[in-house]
Amino acid sequence: MNAIIINDREIFPSKVVCIGRNYAEHIAELNNETPEEPVFFFKPNSSISNTLVFPKGNRSCHYEAEISFLIEENKINAVGFGLDLTLREVQSKLKKKGLPWERAKCFNAAAVFSKFVSFNSNIKDLEVELYINNELKQKGGVELMINKPQEIIDELLTFSSFEDGDILMSGTPKGVGEFNTGDIFVGKILEKGKVLLEQRFEVQ
């Protein structure tokens, strides 16, 4: 099984719980409707990676930077930077046919994570930033989320469950787009404007 790193130890998540359409400006940039309730989808353990690899056999792939949380005993225990990789053209075709999104969201290495750090401060102060080739592409924080992290956890528990070590990806702010092999990504998680963690990825 694939692992993530927290405080220099390995954790093996059973799954990644993702929420879609959680930032109003991201909904607008993709011309989607604002959902009446949280939109969930899961990524399997096989999607988890600590390296950023452009999916082979595809012409286009989108990045989506997200504040990501490690869940233990149904509570947030740590925070990390995550990338939800999406085959947007594939996703659009599937959505038009009313079909599931797995081919577009759940491929190998479609959930890329930094190391995680323990976190027990005020979640509302967290922000995510993504730079690609030294250009700021995405920036957003918990205050802009439609559904806050605890609300997402509570809603998930009405129909499913977290195993200890599972990851919650809390949605992406505006600025998603395509990327290419060789691009340099720098992801940051900030607390009150101060960098809590930073991770560099080179697209392979």
C-alpha cells in the first residue's frame, strides 16, 4: 500500500475522501452549478503518491491544490498540501453521459501529497498556495470554503466512515489549469500568513 509521511513516520491511508465544488470562484471558473449539499468522491490508496507524475497516454491533465487533513478518531490530526489531479476532458465526457468520474480522478498517482505536520491550532486560519514555475497559480483558505472542514467530516459520517489515517481533501480554490512534464510546483500551507509547510515537486 502507498504511504504518506507525518512527523517522519509512515501512515497507510485506506482512502482519500475528496469534496468537490467547495470554493465559489472555482465553481464559476468551470461553469458548474453550486451544489445544495457537499459533493463527495473517494480516491483509493493506489492513487496516493509523493511524486508528481504526468499521467501517461493523456494529452491534458489539470492540477487542483488543496488543504489536506489526516484524520484519526474522526478528528483532524495533521495537515498537508495535496494535489487532486484531474483528467478534465475525460471528466467532462463522463459527466455529460451521467457516468462516474473514476477514470478522470482515481488513476495511479492522482492524489499527490507533501509531508504532513501535526496541527491543533485554529483551522480557520489555514490557507493554501500553489506556485508553478515561480508563478502564483492558486491561493485560498478555509474562510472561503462553502463547507468548512468539520462540517465536511460531520456530513461524511452520516453515510460512511473514516479509518484512522485516512486523508480529507477539502476542495480547491480558483486557478486550476493544465501542466506539463518538467514544470516545477511549490505547494505551501500557511497559518495566518506564515508558512507552516512547503513542498517542491518536479513533474516527471
